[in-house]
Amino acid sequence: MTTNRMSRPLWAVSCVVAWAATAWGAAAHAAAVTVEIYAAGSLRGVVGELAKEAGPPLHVEVKSSFGGSGSLRERIEKGESPDLFMSADVGSPSKLEAEGRTTVPVIAFARNRMCFVSRRSAGLTPENLIDRLLATDVRLRTSTPVADPGGDYAWAILDHIDALRPGAGAILKQKARASMSLRATPVSPTQSPAAALFLSNLVDVSITYCSGVTELLKQVPELTSFVVPSQLDPHPLYGIAVLSAKPQALRLALYLLSEKGQAIIAREGLVPLTGSAETRP
């Protein structure tokens, strides 16, 4: 995960705005143009709201596909050609930029938080976190690193734990590896895979994005959660790559950086980069 190159997101914004200034005023009554978006699973709500809110005034019809950001990047590298790639990190979009696949510099557009979600019976708290995670009867789940930035962020947390308690990181990563292949079939179209895993009694603790926790706790009321302690925080930063010359694709990217776009980010539980939109903890 590379975040230092995106530490000044407004620099990238200014470059993009300068490039797009003449294109923004396209014909007001133009026919809708399809913009294909590949996006991280944690952005499903954001993309849905973006399509609903920005699509009509920008004369854009959004076609979306979701998955792990690393896996989506690999699909693009193998020849698939979406117009926008909205990633849960900046590393994958930046790799596409380095390969000459982007039309403008990669843009940071949101942050997220990481949370520990656990069964109440696991007794996990910020105070006893490391001891309970190391307990032999506690099964730990993370996403797969590289394929999914959520896994990269989770393993960064385990590295921070290892710095506090040498040797603990290797044990916890071994626990996480043991759970990566576990699958549970959701009992309904609205049930998330994470909820299915908990309801099938396959995991006790998950390290996941806080933006998805509210819905997960609704589906599995026996769960509890807390934000990763500050000393372990990997500071998730999301980036977007513009991959086509369609003006409409760039307009959608810019919309995300506007006040209205950042309000969408906040409503969906992520952390906006700009403005004062409220965010959920």
C-alpha cells in the first residue's frame, strides 16, 4: 500500500480540474453515455449513490462491477477496459498509472477506518485485544492481502501488533491464513458473505472496514465492534484511476471530490477528504 504519494490530494485535484475545465460544459441535453466502473466491494453503496445522484445531471449511465481491488487491477492489466477504477487503496491505481494506463494522475477521494468485529462471547475489548486475539479458541478472519486492500490493511495492523508484542504477528497471520479459504452461502440475496460466516459459526473475530460494520451488526445482532486503536491504525486511503478519454468518466471522478460527492462518501460510512460532512465512527 502506497499512501505517501497521495498525501497532497488537492494537488492531484488541481491538475485534473485544469485538464477538465473545457470539457465540463458539454451540451446540456446530450444523450446519456455509459461509464463502466470497476470498484472495490466496500464502495458498492458509494457507486450506487453516485449513479443515482450524479448520473442524470451529467447524462451518465453507470455500469458497475465490484470485487477486490487487487483482483480488479489484474483484470485491467490483462485487457479489460473500464472507464473508471475506484480502489480501496492508492497502490493499485498508481500501478496502472505507472504502466501508462491512466489519462490523469491518480486521485485520492476518500478514507476509511478499520474495525474489529467479534462475537460478544469472544470478550474482545481494546484493552485485552492482543491477549484475546492470541487465545487458541478465537478464530480470526481477514481478507486476502494483495487481492484485497482490506487484507493488506488488516495485515498492517497485525504488523503493528507484532511491534508491540514480538512474535504475535506471525501467530495471528497464521490464524488468518487458516480462515481465508472459508466460505458460507448467504441465506438470502441481502445477507453479506461476512454475515454468513459469523452465522455459520466459522469465525469469531474479523478485521474489516468500519464503513460496512453498521449493516453487518444489523444482520448479526450478537456481534459487537470497535475502531482499531490509533497505534495500530493503517489509515486506509482510497484512490480512483481514470482509464478512458470519455469526458463523462472524468466528470464522475470530479463529482466525487465536490461537496456533494464527499457527502455521499460520508453517508456511506467512509471518511471524506474535504469539507465538514459528518462521518459515522
